Amino acid sequence: MQFKFIDCTFLFFLFLSVASYSQQQNAIEKYLQQKQEEYQLPGLAVGIVKNGQVYFQTGYGVTNIHFPKQVTEYSVFHTGSVSKLFTAQAILKLVEAKKIGLDTQLAALDLGLRLKDKQISEVTIRQLLEHQSGLPDVWGYNWRRQDTDSLALQHYFSKKKLKLKTSPGEEYRYSNLGYDLLALIVQQVEEESFETFVKREVLKPANMSTADFRYFAISEDMRVSPHTKNLFGKVKVRKIYPYTRKHAGSSTLNSNVDELCKWMIQFMNDPFHQQFLVPSPVYAYNSLGFQLYRVGGKDGFGHYGGDKGFRSFLMMVPSEETGIVLLSNADFNEDFRQDIGFTLMKSLLNH
């Protein structure tokens, strides 16, 4: 099976190097169709930006195996931790407006936190963005309780006693909790819901009219169902969609590849966003919200995403104005993201 994959990838690269535009499109489509079947993904949506323009976008498979509806570039998926890119952008909007600074400490903000560890008050915005706050990760999202209250973030943190695992700035420690806290900061500073602020200041300027951090705001005819495998390896629909407003900042953006392509184009064209792409001095594979990659001899920036029933991947190479986004309604065989994402990106950069 591994030999077959290497052979397929080699032929894919070889063909793209000599093919016309229409032939390249057909080759990509056939390659993705094969990969969707190989990884047994119920549904897969793919968007590609090349040279600052939408180059390719389409969908494969179905939105729900019991009610087969074709996945398209407009089908809306839960994106998981790809959400963090938008939370980081929301924070930088506040920094740009001089309402907070990257080195502002939590002690300077009226967040109503319960601190089991007083050192948490020294944590900075930058450390939260770069996963260097020392805060632990979230264990137990309780997706079954889909809290839709606009004050869900305040209620969540008012009941939680925060304690550090390490001192602030000491080391890289991935923390979804830190990004939920960033969402609370946006909410408290702006005195409006995190979702409302992001919709107005981040999503709408990128022409992302459908995307929303609130699942209940997504039209039912655009929704995609989460899938997993049972103990016998059979694909099934998950009963619970991963959504609660308590974890908006870390996890709950719903979007499609059409709008995420628009966002990548806007992001790569705006010089303001260059500050997101500076590697952290503590952990060189991370920056202000982004994971950093080396692909085809170029610097790539993006994020993986994954929650119950969904997997996603978004990667950009700003120097080449090229980006890829993958969305799937399956939480198994997740290696498809590296396989497809890096294969396609290398091909795009070389041709």
C-alpha cells in the first residue's frame, strides 16, 4: 500500500509538470477522488489558492452517510483548531486599535478570573497566543451540553480555578484553554460577544458571510454531519455535533472551503498580517496563533484542526501567495491531511 502511494504521488507530480491548466485541474480532481476513497472519508472539501487567486475548489463524498447529499465547496464544516487563526486575528485587531498590547498582562484586564495560582496574573497576551502561558489544556469539552448562552464564556471561567503547569514564558505547552481565555478577553474588552466581534471585524471583511462560530447560525441545508468508526471499524454518524460557546475561541468556527480561500487571499495580501508569521523564540514551529512548516523549500503557516467527527488543515505559503484548505467530516484516518496537504503544496510550488 505504501509503494502504491509513492508511485501515485510520483506520477501526480510528473503529470502536473507538463500538463495544461485544464489537465492540471483534472489531475488534481482525480488525485483527490482517489485519496477520499483511500482514506474512507465520508466527505472531503478542498480549496486551493495559487498566485493570489482561487485555483481549485470542490467537494467529494457526502454530508451524511444516511442522507446522501453531495459535499461541495459551500458545505459548512466544523473546523476545530483552525478557529485559533481567527481568534488570533481578533486579538490583533484589538492590538491594532491600541485597546490592549501583546505584552499586556492578565492583571491589567478585568476578567473576573479565579486564580488558584497567582502567577497567572503575569501571563501576557503574547504568551497565550504562542501557547507559552503555562496553562493546561482542556480535558473534557462536554460537547453534549451545547451551551448557546452569550455569557457561556464568563460562566465557564467564573467556575474554573486556574492553575499553571509551568511558569509563564518558560516553555511551549499547547493549550486550548488559553485560546478560550483569549475569546473572553475579546468579549470583556469590547463589551459584546466574541462571536459578534469576530463576525464583524474578521469574517465579513474577508467576505465570509456564511462562516460563524455559532453552529445554530448555520443554515441547516449547508451543515455537514460528523462521522466516526465503531469498534468494528464501520463508519457511523456521530450523534453529537462538537459545539458549545464555552470553547468558541479554541474550536468552534464553522466554515467552507470557498470562504476560507477568500480569507487566505485577504490574509496574504495584507502587510499587517506579517507579524503573525514571526517564529516564537521559545518554540520555532509556532508563532502568534500559527503553526509553522517547511514545505517545498518554503516557509508555510497554518493550523491543523480536529474534534469529534471532523478533521481539517489549512496551510499558506505567503511568499508564493499559495494556500490549501482541507475539510473532512471524519475523525479517523487523519493522516490524509499531511498526505494530501503537503503533496499538493509541493506540487503547486514546483509548477
